[in-house]
Amino acid sequence: MDFTVSDKMQTIIEMMDEFVEKELIPMEPMFFTQSFREMLPELNEKRQMVRQMELWAPQHPPEYGGMGLDLVEFGLVSESLGRCPLGHYVFGCHAPDAGNIEILHLYGTDEQKEKYLKPLVAGEIRSCFSMTEVDLPGSNPVMMDTTAVKDGDDYVINGQKWYTTAADRAKFAIVMAVTNPEAPPYLRASMVIVPTDTPGFNLVRNISVMGHEGDDWASHAEILYQSCRVPQKNLLGPEGHGFVIAQERLGPGRIHHCMRWIGICNRAFGLMCSRALTRTISPDKTLASKQIIQSWIAESAADIQAAKLMVLHAAWKMQNLGLKEAREEISLIKFFVAGVLQKVVDRALQVHGGLGMTDDTILSHFYRFERAARIYDGVDEVHKISVARRILREYEAKAVQ
Ligand SMILES: Cc1cc2nc3c(=O)[nH]c(=O)nc-3n(C[C@H](O)[C@H](O)[C@H](O)COP(=O)(O)OP(=O)(O)OC[C@H]3O[C@@H](n4cnc5c(N)ncnc54)[C@H](O)[C@@H]3O)c2cc1C
């Protein structure tokens, strides 16, 4: 396999690294003292700088104003931007808009592309994705109570969702709802575009997560859909294909998240090494002289390297052989990299001692908000079960022969 990074990509990554270092990391303390909304004027200025550098929307289609990078290239970009929690937002490639852009591009009608996709890629509006329900298992989303029932030319949506990330001040939601209750489980639900100013779209609250309600893009909402009426032309893709489209959304999304987590690991690793070298723990010794710390450093370096190679391989396989062929690799990276992320951030925090618990470094932010990596886009256990089942089936087949 050729691991060479092209000159073009090398230049792009160097430009992004420098921008993250000089423009975004200095903004991080604002995260702890201001609401996201208060940060928006400055964030918009940074976004403007990114547009001028022609680095806006790296993986989105060029015909809509993106750079059109492929999945492996975007993986490398995601690693660079992931070092700062503001990176993806400022470069216009943040979740959940990134996933919504992909499915609007693949399945949207011309009208939907004009109305929703164009301004979304341009960063003029935001969106959210509303699938998980309060009272039913998100890990088995075919169990779904939300319905979209046809009435005249409309769908009328009723249901209660939560963890709809970034719903606060989003322009529209892509809602998963049951449209075909009599169909087989995986063909019951559809995706419907719901503008958030539609009567019956009720944002109940931004859920407090790890002590933070958050706001705007940095939030997770509970939403009550009450007789929420939208035209049938707001259906995204074929009726009953909600889960098929969701899989297409989640495949590349998992690669994006995993590479972003590698970026976080790199940042935490850098902080861990710097602290170990400068923290004196006895008159003539620093933490870096201790074997246990050296062991954490070596183990973290190996974990990060292994994780990165696995993700790039999964991205390469998906890009060249398709989502179906890469399914196992995607499940493997989803739980493996989430575990590496947790381990590396935890070790870095431990090396910082009491300082690690404070908000004087970014580590506490990573510790609080990235724990969710093992939960969203498929909980660890479900990915492990699906990988193990496939492996066991192969062994079973061999045993029968
Ligand atoms: C930060 C964050 C952002 C999110 N953003 C969104 C979003 O934008 N839109 C959206 O729709 N949803 C979103 N979610 C919801 C997320 O997709 C669900 O939380 C996830 O699918 C798990 O569902 P659940 O919370 O209902 O847990 P459950 O399904 O109740 O599972 C609970 C636990 O049970 C265990 N478990 C589950 N299934 C199995 C199994 N088969 N075998 C063994 N153990 C099992 C796992 O340990 C799991 O953590 C987000 C969640 C978080 C935390």
C-alpha cells in the first residue's frame, strides 16, 4: 500500500494546522466562559478567512462550493482540524450538517437541493438529524414510535425525539419517522425534511450533558413533534428507505468522527508529553523520567498510530470497494478508535494531575464531551457483536466443511 501524502494534500494540511494553531486554539478559553452564540461573530470572521484561503467545506461537492476532497483526503483533514473543538465548524465540515449534506446531495430533489443543500454547504444555515427517541433504544432504531401519516398533500408528524444535536437555531431537521407501519422493520421508516419554524416543531429543551446545556450548534435538544405538518414533497429519497439512507449517512460519518478523534488524541498526546517534560516532581526529576509515564507515552503513540492506520485503511476500502465491502472495517474502527480516544485523553489528564481537572487546559473539555464517542453512531457493544457474529459465521462455515 502506498502511504504517500500528495503534495497538494501536504500543503492543505500544513495550512490547516497553522490556522488551527494560530487562530482557533487561542479562542478555546471562550468555550468555558461564553455561550456559543456569543462566540459567533468571531467564529464568522474566522470562517471568512477560511473561505478566502479556499479551504471551505473540504469534502463537499465542488459544484456547491466545496473542495471535493475524497474520503481518505478528508480523513487527513479531519485529523488536522480535530485538534481543536472549533476546527470542523470553522472549516464548514462539521456534524451533523456534513452527514445531511451527503444525503441531500445523493437523494435530494432539485428543489430540495436549491432550498436546503446550497445554503447548508455555504454555511448560511444549519441543520439537524432527528432519529433517537426518549423511550426507545437508539441502539435498535427500528423500534420507533414517531409517525409521519399522509393527510391530503402533507405528512403529519407526531413523536418525541431527543439528542437532536444542534437543533437550537437550526433551519431544518431531517426527521426519521414511520411511514409504512405494515412493511418489514427496515422498510418502515422514511426521512422527512422539517423546517424548524413549522407549527408543531417544539424544541422542549437543550438537554444538559455533562453539566452543560450548551446552545446553538453546541447543543443537543429534546423535540416534540405535535401534528407537525409538512408537504409530501419534503420526503427525502424513496418512502420506506429511511434506514437504507441512514446507513449511507453513517458510513462516511464514522470515518469522519474517527479521524477527528485521532486529531484529539494527537493534541492530548502533545499536552501529555509537554507536561511530563516540564513538571518537576522532585528537585532534580521531571515526570518524564518516570517509567510509568514513559510507558503511557509509548503505549499512546502505538495506540494512536494503530488507530490512524486502521481508519485510513477503512476509508480507502470504502472509497475503492464501497460501503458494503468496508462494513466490518467501519465497525472495527468505530469501537477501537473511541476506546483509544478515551484511554489517551484519560492518561493525558492524569499526567496533568489537578490541573487536568480544571478548565485551564482543553483536556477537561475532551474528557467531558468526547466520552459520547462510545455511544453515538452505534454503541460499542453493537459494533462488537456485529463484527464477532460475522467472524463466528466464517468459522462455523469452515467447521461444517
Ligand atoms: C453526544 C450525543 C449526540 C447525539 N446526537 C444524535 C443526533 O444528532 N441525532 C440522533 O438521532 N441521535 C443522536 N444521539 C443519540 C445516539 O444515537 C443514541 O444515544 C445511541 O444510538 C444509543 O441509544 P440509546 O441512548 O437509546 O441507548 P440504548 O439503546 O438504550 O442502549 C444503552 C446501552 O445498552 C447497551 N446495549 C445496547 N444494545 C446492546 C446490545 N445489542 N448488546 C449489548 N449491549 C447493548 C450499550 O452499552 C448501550 O450504551 C446522540 C447521542 C449522544 C450521546
